[in-house]
Amino acid sequence: MTRHDGIPYTRPSITELEIGYVLDAATHGWGEHCYDYIRRFERAFADHVGVPCAVSTSSATGALHLGLAALGIGPGDEVIAPDITWIASVAPAIHLGATVRFADIDPVTWCVTPESVESRITDRTRAVIAVHLYGNPCDVVGLAELCEKRGVALIEDAAEGIGTLIDGHRAGSLGRFSVFSFHGTKTLTSGEGGMLVTRDTDLAGAVRVLNNHGRAPGRAEDFVPETIGYKYRMSNLQAALGLGQVERLDELMHRKTRILELYRERLDGLLSVRLNTCRQQDRLGAWMPTAECVEPAGIRGQYLREVFFGAGIDARVVFPSLSTLPMFEQTSDVCPTARAFAARAVNLPSYHDMSMAEIDRVCATLEKAITGYGCRS
């Protein structure tokens, strides 16, 4: 947005706490102290999720790549993922040589379902990637039961799932491993960055080796790797910012939840719009308020975005149905619910310090867009 009164899509909430930690890391975090904030950030985040192991990375994509590689996934294997997600959820599996199968989503939660996943499982399936889309809780309890029965690894892509609860479990606590994103758009940010979390200490150890160019911790000084690895490591400076954000996480999550509640209250009478929804036993992480416009028939997310843009509001169309992208044109997996959602939904602005006046302006623009579309000849 270039207008002086423009409403941005998202921006982080940074206070003197985070700035102080980053300044300390920049001043003193070198030499033997170059991992101090990394260790503190990993420990604090593991405690938040409720798991023993956390490995910081340069992105959630890198974390997913490391975890899949540590599981030995490669050519000949199949990985099942939802048809609606950012492409980063599936790209690492493809880089490792695996084939991705797409499963359809629940029309209410917008997340992949155990029933849809089960219909895609074959004797080549090695993993299922469950995505907490826009902070909506995916039924990972049901998926965990299915994956255990079929001998398949469940992976939680909780990149957008901070604050999400499933049957009382924090998002990221139930998978064989799980990944989180700390991109600048997320509820908790380290600028760029990610985290792999797991209860499996052996898997965490394997991931750390892979993330250090294949060097085991005891061999790090002699430059002798055990295998060909990667380098998706987070810097101490990023971890300092992330640590400050973890210490403010309750505040950050509460504000995101409140923004979604305000949208819901303001749009309550607009029956043609469906906002983020979850089952009664779950809790929305509320990362990204999203409006699915089910009426009038044929309304498109791209049209809504153009109306928002004309009003100086940086709303975004949702992720496309991956099975419709050119690189997946050979797939036989058709997911009608995912395709319908992708066509008619839009992400609403939700930065932490949005004012009520700005929320009102977003809602008024959405109402105008829907009314205007319905009146077109």
C-alpha cells in the first residue's frame, strides 16, 4: 500500500524487549556466546509447545526438508498433503524425490480430513502432512490414529498454527515431528526463521546432524562430516528477536484472537460470508482472518481483492488449489471442496495494532464488494 491511509495486510509487533535482546546479541553474542540466544529460544519454544526437542532453522520450509530427510523419504515414496496450502508444505518432499498426493479439505474447517487422507493412502505412502490452515485446527487427533493404524508418519505443518488447540493439545505436539514459521507475517516472528519440534530425541539428533552439513556435534570442530547435509540454521540475532516474542506470546495470541472476534462481530449479519471456524473442542489460532464468500454464486476472491486494493486495503487472495498448478498437471487427485474455497476466499488484514476504525473500514469494503457484485448485470 502506498496511500498514506492504506491498511497493510500484516506487520509484526516489536517492543523494547525484543530490541534489547537483539542489541545484546549484536553486542555480546559472538565467539563462545554465538549460540546463547539460539539455545534459549529453542528451550522456550519447546516448553510452549510441550515437547522435549526443538531445532531452530532458517525457515519452516527448511525444517520440513530436514525432518523428511531424517525420516529417509525419497524416490518411490508418496507423501499426502492438503490441496489447499502454501507450496512450501510440499516442495521439500518433491526436492527429495517423493511424489505428492493431494487430499481434499473439510468445507467448514478448511483443513484436510482423515477420510480424505485415507482415500489416498497406498502401499507407497510414507507420510501425511497435516496443515493448520490460517490457524484453523486440523483434526490431527483423528489423523494420528489413522497414521498409526496404517504405519505412516504424521507431520504437522504448524507454520500458521501458533495458538491453535486440538482437543486440548497444542498444534505441533502430536506429529512425529512438526514445523513452525517465524516469517515476518506470523503471530510470532524472528524476521525469517522456523522451528522443528518433536518428542523423538533420536530424530531431533539426526536433524541436528543434517542441519550442520552432516557433522555430528562431537565432530563439529574438525570439519569431518558423516554424510552430506544441509545448512538451514538460524542466527543468534534472529533467535534473540524470537525469544522476546516467545516471552510475549500470550499477549500476541490474545490480540490475534481479538481481531478475529471483532471481524466476526462486525460481519455477523452478512450471511454470505463464512469466517474461520473450528470444532467445539478445538481453538482457533486466529493467525489470518479469512472470509469465504459463498454468495452470490460465482463471486471470486480475485474480484474481492481488487475492490479492497482500490480502497487502499491490502487484502490477499488465499492459496491456490495446488492440484491446479502447472507443475502438478499430471495428478489424478481432484479436490472439489478445496478448489471451490480457493476461488472465493480472501485473507483480511490482521496486524496486531489494527484499530476498530480500520476493522470497520475493511468490513464495510467487503460488504460493498459483495453488494456490488450481486448488482452487476
